[in-house]
Amino acid sequence: MLAQTGYHAGTSKGNAPMSNRQVRLASRPGGIPQAEHFAIVEVPEPEPDDGQILVRNRFLSVEPAMRGWVSTVANYAQPVGIGEVMRSFAAGDVIESRHPDFAPGDRVVGMFGWQTHAVVGSAAITRKVTEDDLPLSAALHVLGLTGLTAYFGLLDIGQPEEGDTVVVSTAAGSVGSFVGQIARTRNCRTVGITGGPEKAELCRTRFGYDAAIDYKSTPDLDAALGAAAPRGVNVYFDNTSGRISDVVLRHLAVGARVVICGTVSQPTWDPWPTGPRVERHLLVRRARMQGFVVLDFEHRFDEAIAQLAHWVRQDRLRYEEEILDGIEQAPDAIARLYRGENMGKLLVRV
């Protein structure tokens, strides 16, 4: 029997209908999406049918992967269509349910899009958020895809061992900050590469990196990395590609593992970028380079979230989040991310 309710938290059900504000893709970007590629529209609040749930979004996620989601070329997901609501993970409250597994007041996270309200089926809901002692926003980073990306990318792909040196690019970012802290739970030496003195200081004092290199103010990145990792790099967690990675690859230790998580330094993949060849580094160091998509580990998300939440409660896993207020902030948020202006996980509160 379906659970049904007419209750809407924060709405005026039965009076004037509430509106749903949406951010839609207005035009296809050639590279990094900018504010002008989106439009904000206002439509009536949607009504759920049988088997559906109405969610009032509270936080919208901003991900580096969104650049690929609006690209002309499909990667692991079909591109968002022109005129469609921008694809996005979001966290919010169930305010009306016509599904037996969900009830008003449930906190949920899932692929709800950049909008204030979403009517979805159960397949769009990643999970109920049961960590009532932790902020709902955490479900979109440390207990969400960024935390899961760091967890599986480092532990399953990077396979760090005690005493290893782990180097992380964009080390103060939403994924990189977690990678360094998880590496420390394995008693590894951690070296973070980041841009700007404030972010380098954050790496050292907030996220516990043993060394942090500000690539923007370091005249000789090669020498700085050699000093920070004198025994070579056992695990390189690569969020950037490009010239930073070109330097790190020269310092690989024998048997090193290179984890390809992101390529934010590349503004476009058409034409295909060229640069130093990596084959010789991998050959002589007997190293392995592997890319991954966190959704490949979906069957193990519960395991990882439980462990990540445990580390947060122990203060062994700290996070920073930057929250932009208002859906009006969303159109420029992806570009802001690629400009490196955020400190920690970037979210939009609606």
C-alpha cells in the first residue's frame, strides 16, 4: 500500500501553488561552462504520481564532472540536453511521498538536479541520510561522492602501504583534502600540491599534510617535490593532469601507483592535448597508471560511508565547505570551481 500525504513542509498546499526554480542548460559550452550557458526559469511546483517522491532541495552540489556532463561528447553519462535542468546531486527533505519506502521528513540525497523541488522515482535517490548527528550538507561531500571518490580511489586503486609517500594534486580541494587524511590513517607520508599560500597552509594545519607545495609561488616545482619526497612517490593521486603531473611522474618510486581521478588543468579535449610522454616513466619504474569512476564502486557505498562517518566523528577526517546562498549563484558555480576560487567542497544552498 502506498504511503500518501498532502503535507508540504514550507509550502502552502491547498492555497496558492508554490513555484519551482530551475537552472537549465541554455547553450552548449565549448569548454568550461560559464554563467551565460545557463538560464533560471520558474515553473509550478511539481506533483508526484504513484511511486514518486517530492523532494525540497536544500543543497545543490557543484562537481568538476559537470563540465563533462554538458560537453558535446558523451563520456560515462549522456550529455545534459539543451533546455533540460542541469544534472546535479542534491540533498533535501521529502515533503510528499507516494512511495512506501519514503515518508515526509526523510532526509535524502540523489540526482535531483539544480532546482528547488524535484519529483523523482526511488531510482534517483542514492540513499536516506541517517547520520542525524552530522550536517545534511556533509552528504554531498565527505559522506557523498567526493568522500567516496577519495576512499575508493586511494584505497582500492592506489593501495597505499604503511610508510609510502602519497602525493596529491589539488590537495586542498574537496577530493584531495580527503585523500591526504585517509592516507594518514594508513601511516603514509603525505605531500599536497595546491595553488596559493592560503591553501598550502590549510593543507598543513587543517588536513594534516606532512608537506604542502604552492605550485603558483614555487619557482622550481621539480626541486620542491624532490625535497618533499626524497624517497620518491609511491602513490600519486592525480586530480589535474598537465604540467604538475609531468613533474610528479619524474619522481615515481619503483612500483608506484598513479591514480587518475581528474583532468582539471585541461580546458578542452578537442583538439586532443599533447605533452610529455609517460611510457618511459612507467616502464623504468615498473609503475601502474589507472583511471576510475567512483560509480563503479556503488555496491560498496554503504561500507565506505560508515567508515567515513566514523572518521569524521573521531575528528580524523576534517572537511571544508564553501556554501553559496541562492539558486542565482549556481550558473557561475562550475566556472568558479575551475578558476580555483573555492575552499573545500562548493555547494549552493537553496
